Amino acid sequence: MSSLDGSTAAVGTARTGRAQTGTARTRAALVTGGSRGIGAAIALRLAREGADVAVTYARDEAAAHKVVAEIESTGRRALALRADAATAVTRTADAFGGLDILVSNAGIGVLAPIGDLSADDLDRTLAVNVREVFLGAQSAAVTLRPGGRIISIGSSLAGYVGGPGGTLYAMSKSALTGLTKALARELGGRGITVNAVHPGPIDTDMNPADGPYAEPQRAGTALGRFGSRDEVASLVAYLVSEEAAYVTGAELVVDGGHAA
């Protein structure tokens, strides 16, 4: 997740990537929480699709360096920032000469019965999962070039909660629905699309497919398996493409039928 104190520190440089051909302009992207998991997969996919990519991180500087190196290995420019979302939008646009794509992926999950949740749990979850997403989108709204893309990574729990303990997390991710629909209306005149992607059970270090809570999640899907980070990244790659220029204000679920 991104830092919430307004501080910012770069752990990579926006190095010169491969030369552009013809008159096409390289697009610039920011992926918050892009140092691991789904965020890292999205950052690398966008780089392979030809974008320069900045990522934010909270604590793991080594992981951020690794993602930067992997992006640069594709020939694209990369930047890693320990920064809040709004600051990262500005820093990315400054480094790459503009911004075309914002993927708000950073988030935290606090799963517990509602009676066990503290006011601090509430404040921390809303600060990262709602406030930071809003402030990043607010900054991007005045920074994105025409035809830009805003994508928020939510959760299938925003629409279907299969068991107890997810009240706070589901509430925080449900807030992205209102943001997505309203902002799509606000920015549509500039050709900017705004969408939400809701992953279901995805195999990551935070929720491994062989972890202690994996079997009930797997059994709850129509396909009987966890999804991969790359399957989420492929949907994001579609949404930022020209083929998806008429898709906006939408919620797209990639959950193996978990909510079916």
C-alpha cells in the first residue's frame, strides 16, 4: 500500500527506454501497490504492452527494485516511489512527461467478525482502500491526457460475500463502485474511461492457493481453482487498450465464478 504521510522517496530512475518508432507516443502508467502480487503482474504486463510504468510501494524496497529491473528488461522506463497516491501521480507525470493510465491497486484487508474490529481497523482500512484511491483519482483527473484510463482494483466481495468476517473489507471495496460510476460520467467528455476490476480468489503471497484458508475459496468457485495474477493483469491490459475505449463506468469480475 502507499504511504499515507505524504512522504515520497524514489528507489529507481526513469531511465531512457527503447526508441519509439513512427509517431506513436509511449504511454505512461502508474500502478499503486505495484511492488508485489497482482500489482506487480499488472505493472509488468503494461510494460510488455509498451508503457513506461511507475509503481508505488509501502515498505519492501527490494521488491520495488526487482519490479523496476523487470520493467526495464522489457526496454521500457520504470520508476518506484514510496509515496501517497496523489504525490505519485504528480511524480510519475513529471518523470515520464505525462500520464495516461492510473491503476489503483494498493489495499489492505482486515478480516474479522464485526465485534472484533477496532476503530483503528476501520480508519486504516478506509484510509488505504477508499481515501487513497479517491485522492489518486482526483489527482489523475486533472493530470491524465485525453483518452486516459483509471482502473481501481476492488474485490469480488464488493458484490458477493460468501461467509462471515468480511464486513469491513467488503464495505471498503464497495465504495469503489460509486467512485467508478460517478467519475466515468465526470471524465467521459475527455475520452477518459473509468472502470473497476474485482478479483476473486487469486494466488498471491497474501492469499496463497496452498494456504490454510484456500480450500473453501477454491470450492466456492465455479471453476474449482484459484486464479492467477496474470489473469487479472490481462483484464487490465484489455481495459487500457483502444479496444476497450467504449467500456466505462463498469465493474468487471475475474473470480472463476465465485459470485455466480
